[in-house]
Amino acid sequence: MQRQISVKSWNANDTPTTVELTFVNGNKQYTVKRNPEYERKKARGNGFTKQSAGGIKMETMFVDEGFGSLDEETLRQAMQALSGLSENNRLVGIISHVAELRSEIDKQLVVTKEKSGGSKVELKLN
């Protein structure tokens, strides 16, 4: 199965970074934008089951934050659940600032703010 990822990241001075992630999974292209100015309710309990997806086969899921307030045990359980979802060629993306997640995630796109005002994107494979 073909997988390809490209990332665009930009910001102005001290404003939060906007990130646009485009990836190909199989023969489908997806784009995810993270704009800090866009306010939205946090979704909870979204999953891959046919029942919750309305009978549609879901192969990709992104989780944005929600990990910072978890205690150590709950964070471990959440990571186990997300790891289980990634089986069978499903793609699970996690957007987070929680340092404890780094050792648990084997493929990472790390976005770092640079002094110039831009951002650096690095692919890390553990």
C-alpha cells in the first residue's frame, strides 16, 4: 500500500503555528489543516467501528490534543487503544505537545518553531 506524506508549516513571529498535512494512503489523498485561530469543540469517542462510522469503512483518523490532562495510567490506556486502531493498515495520526507520547510513537513528524519565525519539520523513525 502506497503512503506518502508532505507537510507545510507557517507562522508569523510569535503567533501559533498553522500546519497543513497532506498524505496519500493507498490511492486516496487527504489534507488535514490545523489552524490555531479556528475554534471547535473537541470530539470524543470517534472510532473506526462500522456502527459509529455509519457503515462507512474508515481507514484514517486524526486525534488533536486531549492528552495533556490525562494521568499516567489513563495516558497508557489511551495509547494502547490508539495502537490497536492502527492495525490492519489503518492510519492514526496524533497531534500533541505531550512529551510522554514521544517514546510511544514510532513514526513522528516533529514541528519546531525557529528563531526566524518559521517552522522546521523533521521526520523521526524510532
